[in-house]
Amino acid sequence: MTPELAIQLGNQTLTVAVLLAGPILLSALIIGLIVGMFQAATQINEQTLSFVPKLAGLAVVLFLLTPWMTRILTDFTERLIRGIPGILS
């Protein structure tokens, strides 16, 4: 395995990781910002008020994006497995 190939595989792996984690983290950020603004406006500082909407939002995002995430991960894994002969030579 050449250093260039290792860098390319690492780059592809990081790209897939960002693609998979991005929507989840972005939804948590948006929900947290909305809940934070609501808490600041109403001066309600309850921990569960912040946690429960994020949990529900993440569950919805995961439910909606699971097919897409599975396809991305499956495609990457197939490319990686098909590339094994090139990696070993």
C-alpha cells in the first residue's frame, strides 16, 4: 500500500463519516438553538426541556435518513472491499 493510497482511503473515510454524522449533529444544533432561545425568552431553566426535544428530533432524523445513511455506508464498504486486490498489490 502506497502512502498516497492510504491518504486517499483516509480522506474517503472521513468524508463518509462527515456525511453520516452531519445531519444528526446539525439537527441537534438547530433544536438546541431553538430550545435555548425559548428558555432565554421564558426564563425556564429546566434540563429536561432541553434534552427531550433533542432526543425526539434526533429520533425523527434517524428514522427519515436511515435508508440514505445505509446506502452511503454500503456503497463505501463495497468500494473498499472491491479495492482490496489493488491495496494488496
